[in-house]
Amino acid sequence: MLVMPHVAHLTAPNPSLMTGKGTNTYIVGTGDLAVIDPGPDDDAHIAAIQEAIASLGGQPVLILVTHSHLDHLPGAFSLARRLGVPIAAYAPILGVDVHLRHDQRLTIGGHPLRALHTPGHAADHLCFLLEDDAVLFSGDLIVGEGTVVIGRDGELDQYLDSLRALLPLNLQRILPGHGPPIDEPRRKIEEYIAHRLDRERQILAAVEAGATTPLEIVEEVYAEIDPRLYPVAAQTVEAHLRKLAREGRVLPYQEGGSTKYEVRSTDGG
Ligand SMILES: [Zn+2]
């Protein structure tokens, strides 16, 4: 269960195509403990977190949430009631007691922990940096396997900026919201940036070839994925298209009640 001397790990029982083996919950600290991402509101998982806290022999002081998606946040409310500790997050949502800012510094059981506002996957996304170890709890900004969906509450240029902002931190390790730890953080971050830029080129090429809707583009560009993931991939494609439209590289237009895209003509004609 320990992934480092002062970090314990549990996996929530919510495996799926979207969540991999399930959401990762971490317990950080020495003496005073913080729980990161209690996950979905699942009684057995909340009880397992309480047992883990008891076996660590510490005192829970805080619950931290990386973002407000349903596989990360709801368990926080049940756990907070049971433990009698506050919830801290960026999200201005009812039931969150402490609203963290970008770069806000906390100390958990003697360990400095810094909140980093890292929007892109979700507008309210935070990563948590365990400063002395250069270990990052990355939530859904970076996951242990595969890549990340940019949903309707995300934006692709922000996502790329959030990834690039991690590079100067010289991370030693990433503990993601899903999947196994990442032991070569720089390589992973660079892969993620390169992957998104590749996708952008592929999406632009698909629009040039005549695809007009996110789903048509998915069928062309994401041929290798499970078709059950097409609607989700279409959200990421839409985020790419919104970015390309902001940059004036594609033109959105309305047809039959939906937004379609075409390549912006550069010859003035
Ligand atoms: Zn998420």
C-alpha cells in the first residue's frame, strides 16, 4: 500500500474504460495526514480509506481534491463527514471548505505541499506537488496509462500550457489519478505534448480531407480505439477544433442544428 515512505495508495472499486483499474486515492503525510481524491462515493472504499488511516497510525487533517469530476470528488463529502476534516479544492462548489489558489503552499505532517492550478482536462483542476520529493499528484492532467480526455469543461491550449508548466519542476515521480506511478516524468510530459500536437495535425488533415464533425474526425483519426470510446474521443476532438478555430485555422459553421468545421481558405476565395 505504501508507494513512498509517507505516501500510501488505494484504488477505488470503479474500474471502467474511462477510469482504468479505478481512481487512485493517496494518503500523504507523517503524523498529520491528508487524503487526496477519495474518489466516487463508495461505502466500501470510504471504509478502506479509514482503515488505511488507522493502520498508518496518523491523524487525518484534510481532504484534497484534484478536480470536481464524479470519479474524484463525491467520496470527499462522505469521508469529510466521517473524519470531521475539511475539504480543500480549487472548485468553488458547495461543500468545499477551503478554496485553494494557484501556488498555494500547505504543510501536511511536516511535508510541504503546493497546489498548482492546471486547467485543461477540467477548468478547476489542481495538481499537488510534494516539494521535498519532487513528486506530483497529477490527478487527470497526466494518467498512468493512455492519454487524457479534454472534456467540455476543458480547453486544449490550457491543457498544453499546464503540461509545459510542469517541465521546470524537474519532477522525480508522478502519482497519477488513474494507473501506475510514472517514473520518468519528463519523458511522459514531453510525450503527452507531442501526442497532442500530432493529434492536432491529424485532425486538421481530416478536416482538409472533408470531415466536418467531431465524430467523422474520430472515425478517421482514432481508428485504433474501442468504438465505445468514440463519443468521449469526440469531446477531445471538439476541444482541438475550438483551439484551431480560435487560431483561425478552421472555421466553425452551423448546419442542421450542429456545429461543423471547414478549413479556412487562405487564398481569399
Ligand atoms: Zn477527470
